Amino acid sequence: MITHLKKLICLIMLTVILMGCVTTGGINNSADQKNAAQHSGGFFSIRPSDREIFTDALSFLSAEEKEPQYNEAKIRLENLIQLYPKSKWAEAAKALIISINRMSELEQKLDQSEQKQAKLANDFNSLSNKSRQTEERHAAEISRLQQENEELAKGLQQLKNLEIQLEKRKKRRR
């Protein structure tokens, strides 16, 4: 279940990234050129460019050696949206944030389900143990009752034999 969830998340992230790569055209006017110059971060720029922030956020999501750091990626994406609300990466960042939030909700639900499943398994084991103990008690009781029944049957047979002997004695005495 978790591996399917991870695959789904990776697929969503890939789709969002590809959506971010789609552009509507080149830079047409000088205001857009100025905005683009601000966004393209040089080596000595004061703040990172929108693309750098987006790439940084993705690096937290695609850590192959360890678990993805969703909170760190979310912080970077929110920072991107705050600093560059009109960036071509802003919509992709919003979509990723929504995906991360949804994934967090699903992980919480999964944890709750696992806790409920563990509790149910414990309850089942407890009931199984109680059932087994009850069956053992009943089996012991049945065995005791069978022995008692056999003893009563023997006693009854002895009484019948005694009664037959008494009748034979009475007949002899007459």
C-alpha cells in the first residue's frame, strides 16, 4: 500500500514538474525582461531565483538515499510562491503543496488504520485465547461428565444385577 502511494506521489510530482516546464512563449517586452532578469539568479544574487528554489524543493522530495523530506520541500515551495507569485513555477509549486498536504492526510489516515488494525488484532488474539480456554474447560467438563456417566451406568448395571439376584433368591425361597 505504501509503495503504491509513493509511486502515485512520484507520478504526481513528475506531472507537476512537466507542467511547470511548459511555457506560453518567449519574453516579449522590457518589463518581462526585467522580471526575468530578477528571477534568474546569478552567482552573486541576493536571493535565489524561482527556479533555484523550485529545484531545491524538488531535491528534498527526490532524495534517493533517504526518505523524502516533505515538510522542508513544502517550506521551500511556499517560499517560492511568496517571493515569486507570478513565476512560471508558482502553479507547479501550488500543485505540489496540495499534493504534499493530501499525502500527509493519507499518511495520517494510514497510521490510524494501522493502529486500528493492531488493536483489532490484539482484540482478536485476546478473544481467541479466551475461546481456547473456554473450549478446554468445556472439554474437561465433558470428559468428567462422561466418566461420571460411565460410573452411573456401571452402578445401574450393578443394581440390575443385584435385583436379578434378589429375585432369583426369592424364587428359590418360595
